[in-house]
Amino acid sequence: MKKALLLCWAALLLLLPAARAQQFPVDTLMNNGPMRRQINLVFLADGYQASEMTKFITDVNKVLTDMFAQSPFTEYRQYFNAYAVRVPSAQSGATHAGGLSDCGTQPALAVNNYFGSSFDVSGIHRLLVPTRLGNVAGVLAGSLPSYDQGFIIVNSAFYGGSGGQYATSSTHPSAGEIGIHEIGHSFSSLADEYWAGTQYAREAANMTQQTNPATVKWQRWMNTNGIGIYPYPGGATWYRPHNNCKMQLLGSPFCSVCREAFVERIHTLLPPIAARQPTAATINAPTQALPFSLTLVQPSPNTLKVTWKRNGTVIRRNAAAINVPLSALTAGTNVIQVEVVDTTALTRSATHLTQHAYVVEWTVNNTVTGVQIASAQREYKIEVYPNPAGEFLTVEYTLPRPMKVELAVYDPAGRRLKTLTRQTQAAGRYDYHLSAAETGMLRPGQYVLVLDIDGSRVSRQIVKE
């Protein structure tokens, strides 16, 4: 995930020659694990002068407090880190172009801030957008390149914000709610559930033109927690799943459909297995039991299901550690395997239990003179980037031992479009750099990439632009 991110940023920086890596002081506001593996939220200051950085940290902490007091952030708090980058601006505040009917008595104002954040974008007063994207790219690349979501806090008391690549919010008293709404756009690709205009209408997890309850994308949630198919006022051919969701009304909770989108995104970025023991071992005393354990990143409440197997037979469930007696092992090669899946009720995705199944294997060679143990974290994790995809797509996965592998692309109706490989492959990392013609994804839309390894299936949704 981090590799794909850095590749994307390398490409972006090439397209934006004005963007140079810029380093600024970084404050760690929430630390639940090493940056290389956590989901890293990075807040950038705009319109804060050097003397106002204490206010910036206070403003960021308010957003974080509000965010992690709400579902699904509360349940998955342990999956996140949060950082604040102290970027000073020459002047305080944000630019107002002025002259719009919804500006009221607010005068036009030009502000020299670092990221060029301005209200009145696209003729909408509350639409607050950083206009110097090259500067944003440079600061993120120079200060925290392993970020997962950038978030710009703009030092203005006027109401405003925006989603898109970065979430952006002012410091209006509703800033916490604005920020959480906007991160729904940026982090989980959610649509607004109020009618913003035809130009913003699109198929999304929480927006559709489908009206059949049996086939609508949120059909597994229908008639639960207020989920239905509701027309947009002003956009009668488009429909939303709820009439009181945060993607429509600040102060409301996220609806079940939107919470599911967050959970699926979280699992795409962070597996729940932080470490395994042993990674390798040689034991010369052939009478002792062998210890195996995982370090898990647990939701709250803990909804992880853990299944241990010895040579394909289940030997224990829902434990982070086991001891396997040597007497239970056959002579020669044995396989100790543990699979971890999140059974949270916050998602009803049809592909969740296969797409987000994580496996660790230990190969145990039991001989007369001793035991040799080797391990591999077989997450069956597919790296797919860029996603959304254009004309080319890269697919990567790693095999800990020789396995039967099938990799195929399916359309949304479940029809197989292309079989990319079907063979027994040696241990190692595999990279496929594929064109649209090679994948069968010739038209814009949603597709599913399925990796079948020794009968275990993992899928990834791909959006073709």
C-alpha cells in the first residue's frame, strides 16, 4: 500500500514541476503503531502564521476528538495514527473571491496562505479548496510520505470545506462535523446525500441510479437501520440509502451503508496481523511443545475471528497463541496455519470474508534430531494500483511456498472476463503489469480481481476510469 502510494506521488510530482519536497515540523497526535503499517492521517496547516501553531494543534485535536467519538472510527481507533504538520503561512485566513449571492456581507479578500486555500470555488461560497496542489504534494512528500489521508485545516472561522483528494475544513464551530463529512469523500469515496447538482452525481457506495431492491448495491442492508432507496430532491433519477446520514446532514451519524464503506477501506489499508512468532527457529530438544503466536490489531469490541489448523485440521479458535505438542506432529513436514478475519457487523459486503482474510503459515520439519521452523505471513494480499485504474494496472502478490494459483478478472455480474494466470507457482513475489486489453476491463465501471491460492479466494474491487 505504501509502495503504491509513493509511486503515485512520484508520478504526480513529475506532473507538477513546481512541487518540491518541503519539510516542516511534525507533531504526533495519535500513535497506535509504527508509521510503516498504520493508517496515517496527516493534517496540514493553511492560513496559520508561525505564531498561530498552538491554535492549529488545538484545532486539529478538536477534529480528531469528534471523529474518534463516532462510529466506525471509534471501533477502529487502534488502526490509525494522526500527525500535524506545522506549515506557516505569510498571512492568516483564506481567500474570498466575493460577489456571490450566498456571501452575505462578507467582503472580497485575498490572503497569501501556503496552500492557496480559497472559498467561493466553482461559484459556491462554502466550497473551500486548496488551490496550490503542488505545494500540498511537496509538503506531504517531504514531511510524511507514508501518509494515507491528507487533511487541510484552514484558519478561517467561516463555514466551509471540501472533499476530493484531500479533505479540507475551516475552523468554523462545526469544523469537526465538516471534517468528518469531508473525509467520507476523500477516504471512502462517498457521495453527498444532499443534491449538489448533476455535475456531482455519480455511482458510489451511497449513490446510485439502481431502483431494484433485490439488486441495488446496498441490498444486503435493505429495510435495516432505515436503509432504503430514497430519491434525491432535485435529482429524481439518483437515489441514496438513507434520509438522515452524515453525508447529508451534519450532526447525524453515518448510515450503515457509509459505515460499511469506511470499514472496507480500513481493511484494504491495514491487515489486523501486526506480528507473528516465531519467524524462524531450530529446536534440538524433541520433547517440548512448540509455541506459536500473533500480535493482533483489534477493533473495539474485538470482532476478529481466529482459526488455528494443524495439517489442515482445526485445533483451536479465537486465541492469539497456541502450544503444539511435538507428539501431535507427524514425522517430516507439518504446516501450522492461522487465519484471521474480522466478523464485524458494520459490514455486510459479499466479498468481505474472502477479500479480507489473512493467513500465517509455519512449516515445521520434524526430524529425529530436532525441529526446524520457518514462517510466512500468507495474507493472500493483492497489491493493486493505481485504483481507480486507467489504461494500465499493476497487480502484486507473494507466495511463501509453491502453490496452485489462479488469477482472474470478473465483471460486476460475476462473469469471468479474463484468466490472467492458472498454474503452480514457486515461492516468491509476482508482479503483473497489465493493459486494459489484457485484463478485459475495456469500459469504465467496477470490476473484481480474484486470486485463488490453493482453494483460498481473495478478491479486490477495481474501478476502471
